[in-house]
Amino acid sequence: MAGKLWLTTSAAVLLWAGAAHAQTAPAADEQQASQLDEVVVTAERRTSNLQTTAVAASVMSGEQLQDKGVSNIETLQFSVPSLTVQNSGQGNSFNIRGIGKTENNSSVGVGVITYRDGVAVFPAYFQNEPLFDIQSLEVLRGPQGTFAGQNATGGAVFITQRNPDFDGFGGYVTAQAGNYNDFRIHGAVNIPLSETLAARIAVNKENHDSFYDVIGTPTRGQPGVLDTASVRGSLLWEPNDQFRVLLKSDYTHHDMGGYPTSPIFSTLPLHTIATNGPYAAVDETSRTVLNVSYQFDNGVTLRSITGAQYGTTMVRADTDGTATLPFTFYDEVDQRLLSQELTLVSPDEGPLTWVLGAYYQDDLITFPPGQFVTTQYVSATIPVLYDTLLEGENPKTTAAVFGQITYDLTDRLELQVGARYTRSTVENHASLAAPLLGLRLTQNDRSEENATTGKVALNWTLDDDNFLYAFVAKGHKAGGLNGPNLAFVAPKPFEGEDVIDYEAGWKSTMFDGRLRTQLGAYYNVYQNFQINIGDPTTTAITSILNVTDDTIIYGLEASAQGRFGNLGFDFGLSLSKSELGTFFAADPRRARTGACNQNTGPASGNCVNLEGNAQTFAPELTLSAGIEYDFALGNGTLTPRIDYSHISDSWASIFANEALGDHLSERDIVNAQITYAQGDWRLQAYSTNLTDLEYIASVKTGQRYAGAPRQYGVRLTRNF
């Protein structure tokens, strides 16, 4: 298919170019703005210029995401510094500056929160939702304790999907075809229904074959096959200049066929798996967001954002990753997330601006009876040894009040103070049973926690083109309850995690708006740092534990965006270092050789002090760079673009034991595309992972997950 596809692409480009070449070619500088467009951030509940906002952030438009090959959260890591995503089955480990979530466990909070249209989405799960019809995507690095609240110790991602407007009937449609029999179509239509009411409908559909060769015959499912479909409907009502109502609802059915894994030390090629078990991986989600705002005569805006989200995730897996023993796992988990935020936002003018808000969230995770089953076998010929069954509920609530004031001390010097008070609860009402062994553990626990987070910043506008800032911010990740475990021992609670972030930065605009730069440094001190580990006292238990000694993470970040006539480029760099505090642990993968207390040791035998070890999935260097150039061709523009990303090596376990498969090698990813744009048409030939690099993207519970191989194809967009 590859040769045929490229031949078709080349013919299309040549025919189009030939027809256009006979016409008068406009000057390239007339087609391209001489300055960069202003970039804004909205995460602080008001729209502000990124270059004069005291936050470390990367912002991309929907078109930029497509040009960089970013189609979902996982591929975002190759375009944003300090960010890594480890797709490891049912959920993603989403980390910024090495902080996030390293295990898929419903009892554990995330360190990076993702928002869509102003509401926090399901934490860690349902993260494979495709990106389409996007207005902007903002990645904020560092603790976001004032506005995102707890569980944003690493940062937050804000995705804004395009809203209806009153500019007239219009929209777009994009069709894509590529290798692995990939076919994708997505588009949107904007419909002004009256002078005060407008609607927008967006859809996305994609199918492709598996990236994997399978040895053996799965009893059901096909690992790695994709079949996804989404629809979103929006209504905007603006009866006058003061009142605005925006309603959005979407639905996604995301079938990934199953999560293909193999043992860490498998001798098979990375994209070959052996199995005799069932495969399935289906996410089904729906979301409704109601955004209502009213501006009073004095300019103060009252805003209400209400969210209701429902999801079901189902997985079937061959847990030993071989065709020898039919070890299987099956689960179907339901989640409901209801949220409400109210804010009062002052006008932008004047020496004093402020934001006041209140937030409430109710989250319920349900494990239905008979829908969470792990089956173990003695051998291929001896039937089941035992089943373990988990069922119950995991309810959580969060209530918070927050606010931020900004005061101009002088014409160029401002003080910012923000704070948030949060009260959270988490409960586990669950039971774990092994009927054949006559074992059952029932848990009915509740944990409550109060936390205060916030930020104090001093911002200095040196001149119209240079902005300096320094701040101290506090973040918090909630504590909670470890769930029932296979050792059938009463689980232990874990404490909340606190971080103090010391940060300073400089943002500059040069060459009459053609070049923007951002430079920042941070130093984070974590207390009660949360890690997921085999319990030091009972090796059969996997628990969340706290590192009571200070854990340090520090680094430097630099980025730039430029547009000089026909030449455009962007660049991002992150240097980071993490050092775990004093913490004694016994690696559960090795034979036990005596007692091990997490605070006192002793450091002997299998009990080791992990002080100074790096945080998991925390590369010391991430780099991304992209360059493009516009060539005038007929009545259109031909734009080749190439993007490069480097993520240095990291560790999948705090034990950092290469012999046990903890080491993840560095990776260099190249994406490329060439675009011909003429009027309302855009034709693109693209390739992701151009060099077809084979790499292990993640390691979890003794299994490895391969990164996506080279993909290529053509994409045609028609705007109307």
C-alpha cells in the first residue's frame, strides 16, 4: 500500500501545482503575516497574554496540533518540553517535570489535571479521547494550586474545543488515509440559527489495523486495532452583550482492540506478541458542560461552569504476555464525575484586579459484581488455580474556595497573591475475594483531608518587550486509601503530598514581534512524596507510600517561537533533575532477606536506601524543535515542515535496576509533512515517527508497551 499511497500523493500535488503555476504567483510576504499572532492563556479564569503572565506554559492552536502530528494526549509529549506520557493500558501516566501518575489506580490522585472546556475530566482514565475541532490547548507546568486545585502538583492541561459563533454558516471537513489501512474523517459545521443563537456540530471517525504481529490465536479481540467515533454538539445563546449561555455535549466510543504487551525480557521483536488469551479495550464516555456568564453594569462577570461526565472502560488482557499460560484479566469499571464551579471576575482595567471562586466535585467509581476478575492457572494443562474478584465503590468529593488578586505597585511592577482552601474525602467500600481459596477481604474506609494551596508572585514589565517574574507556589496531591490487595491484609492509608515551588522567569519579544522567547528556572521541594511500590513489610502488597524526607526536583526550561517572512520555527528545551529523599525499601521482585522499615532500614540485604534516586518516568532532558518554510506556488503556498523530539532515558521504577528491566532508553522522534494550501483547500502528505524508531514506551507490572511505529498518509481539508 505504501508505494501506491505515495504515488497518489505525488500525482495529486503535481497536478494541483501544475494547474496553479500558470497563474500569477503572489509574493510570499503577502500571504504570511510578518509578526507572530498573540498567544493567550485562559487557565487563570481570564484571558491574558502569555508573554505577560507569570506562568510556564506552552500553547498551541488546533491547526498547529495537526501540523505537528498531535492527535491525542499521548502524542502531545513530542511537542511540549517537560511532558511525558506513558500509555500503559487502561490509563495513561501523564507527567510534567517528572510529576504525575505512575500507576493506574483509582484510589490515587493524579499530579496533572486535564480540563476540557473548563471542567476537569476523568483522572488518568479515558485519556485516549481523540483531539478534533480544537480551538487551543494549553499546557501549564508546575503546581497550579490556585485555579486547578489539588492533584495538579505537576501541572495542568486545558483543552478548549471550538465554540459556535455568529460569523455565518461554515466549517471544515478533513479526510485522511494512511498505512495500516488507516482512514480518518473529521469535521465541523457552524450554523447561526438567529442573531442570538448559534449551533456547532463536530464529528470524528477513525479506523486502522493493528501495529502488531500476533503469534497464537486470541480467544477474542484483536490487539491494537483502532475503531473510534465521536460526536459533539454545541449551542451558544447571547441575547445581549451581558448574558451568555454555552452548552456542549459529546460522546465517544473508543475501541482499541486490546493492549498488546509482552514480558520485559521477551526475545520476540518489539511489535510481535504471543498470546492465547482474550483481548479487549473499550472506552465509552459522554460529557455535558453548561457555561453561563453574566456581566454586571460595573464590569464584574459572574460565571458558572457545570459538568456531568459518565464513562465505562472495559479491558480483557492476557496478563503473562505469552502463549503458554492462559493467565487472564477482565474488568469493566464505571465512573461518574459531577462538578460545579462559580467565579466572580473583575474587569481587566484598573490597578486592582481579582478573581473569586467556589468549586465542588463528586466522583464515583464503581466496580460491578463479577466485572473485575483475575484468573491464574497452574499450567497449560492444569485448570484454574484461583480467581480473584474485586467489587465495590470508590466515592470521592472535593469542595474548595479560591481567589487571586493582582495589584499594580507601580506602572510596571505588580503583586499577585492567590490562595485556595480544599476539603476532600475519599472512601473505599470494596471486597476482594478468592473463592477457591476461601479468602475474602472487605474494606469500608473513609479519609478526610484539608489543604491550603496558592501562589505569591512579583511581576515586572521591564519594557514593552520584556517581562520578568518570580513566585513561590504551593501545590498539594490528596492522600487516600490503598485498596484491597492479593495478600488479603488490611490496606493502609497514605498521606497527602505537598510541594513548594520556587520559580523565576523571563519572557521577551524581539525583532518587531517576529521572535518570542520564554526562559524559566524552578526548584521544587516535596514533602510526603507519594510513590507506588511493593510494601516494604509485606512483599505481596502493592501500596502507595509516602517518602517523609524531602524530595527535590529542579530544572531549567527554555522555549522560542519565530516567524521571519516565509520562515517559521519553534523550539522547546527542558533540563530536569529529581532526587528522592531518604527512603528504605525492599524490591518485591527480589527474594526477601529480612525486615525493612521505610524510615530506618536497615540498609542490608534486599533493604536498600533509595535516597538520591530519580523519580519514575522523569527524563533529565526533553527537547522539541520544528521548522517550516512557505514557498509561493501559483495561487497557493507549499509548506514543508519537520518536527524533531528528543526524550532522554528514564527509569520505570524508583529502584532503577537495569537488570530487572527498569531502564527506558532515550528516543528521538521525527515527524514531517508537506502542505499545499490554496484558498479553502489544504492537501497534506505526512509521516509520524519518520525513522521508524522501535522503542519501549512504558513498562508496568513486568510487561512492556511498544511505541507506535512509522505512520504516513495523506490528508485533505476543505474549509467552507
